[in-house]
Amino acid sequence: MASSADDKRKAIVLEIEAWRRSKLLPEHYCDFLINLYLENVNERPQGLIGNAVKKIGQASGKHWLLTFGIFTLICFVVLHFSAFPLALQIGLTGVVTAAFIGFAGKLQDRSSLRSTMLAGTGCFFLLGTGFSICQIQGWTSGAGYIAVLVICSVVWIVSGIALNAVLLHGLGWICAIAVYTMLLADQVQHPSWLEVQVFWLPAALLFGWLSWFVHVKYKSSGAVLFAVALLLWFMPEVYSALYEIDKNWIQIELLSKILLAGFGMFRLRKQWMEWVA
């Protein structure tokens, strides 16, 4: 009975706090009602910031020392990163990225959102630090940036699949598409309209087939691959616009492909919705 009464009291207190946030009652009325239902004022819900402050206040001296020690170490590494040897720069980047992704894996069962945020932080740290290393080492010709994008693409795709993080998985493939675009622009200087279509449309069909192939065991991956297939379907027009190839026909091509894709998705809606939903 006592537990039931406590649950009812907590529910009432939460409702009063909701009234406070929505301004249904004046602040002093809410405080009066809270004091009626709470035996201890410290039991009052404090929100995210309040709970964080409370935990900080309860931390021991050891925790404070460890926190400030880690913060000092991070500041030291950031300030002197450019002076480190290349091997140490790459090693630190790999260790920090692996730590973020490793913690994300541990949190996956408890909170998928926090897990995805941690993994995303690690992956974007890898991207930003990789570009910084390229600038520090003077690798600005393009090959260094492509190498960083390739590494990021692999790490993002693997992390996205392992952690079931759809956003990371999709960003990994977008990174790979960016690498493919840069390589095409470097190797084929003046492609024809037909060559541009051949560069991208087979890949779109391949990813469409892969989305159907993997959806049975990995439904989220099937949805990501289907979205990538749609992106690749329109990439010839994006590529033509970026590198000014037959600009007069881009709008007609884009509208034609939208109509064709819409018609195909409507006719095959029972099939693709099954492995995407």
C-alpha cells in the first residue's frame, strides 16, 4: 500500500511540474502544491540540468581529480597536436575514435540514442581530425583528403551496421559516393552524356538489388541501401550540374527520372515497401 501511495504522489508531483512548465498555474501555486505532496523538498524533480548539478555535487574528490585530469590532458593534446609526429597523430586519432565507438557499443542495449550520438561523435571526430592531419602534413593536393574519406566511409558503414545506426550507415555510403565523384572528375575530364549515365545507373541498380537481398536478415540495412539506390539514380544529373556537362538538358533529365522513378515505385510498391518498412 505504501508503494502505491508513493507512486501516486510521484505522479501528482510530475503533473504539477508539467503545469509549471506549461504556465497553467502561477509559480507560487505550484510551489505550494509541491510542498503539500512532498515530505522532503530534495525529492522534487529537478530536470536534466538539476539532476546533472546534483550528481556533480555528490561526486567524490577522486572523480573531480579524474575529470579535471582528463580535461587537462585533452587540452594539452589539442594545443600541441600539430607538433606531434605523424605516427602519434594517427595513433591518437584511431584510439579516440575507437573509444567513442566502443562506448557506443556498450550503451547500445541501454540507450540506442546515446549510442548513436557517441558513435557519431567518434566518426565526425575522425573526419575532422583526418582533414586537420592532411593540412598539417601539407597533403592538400587531393589524394590525402580522398584517403581520409575512404577511411571514414569504411568506419562509418561498419559502425552503422554493427550498432544498427541507420544514419551512420547512410552517411558512410554518401562519403563513398563523394570519393567516387572525386575520382571520376579526376580520371575522366570531359565525359559525354552517355558516359555519365553509365558511371552511375548500374550502381543504382546494384544497390537496389542489394537492398532486396539483405532486407531479410538486416532490415535497417535494406532501407539504407534502398535510399542510396535512389540517390545514385539521380547522381548523373547532380554530377552534370557540378561539372557543367550538358547543362541545357539537366532539368529535362531530372524531371524524366522523377516520373520514371515514381511510376516504378508505384507499380512495385508492395515489393519495396516490404523490405524498407
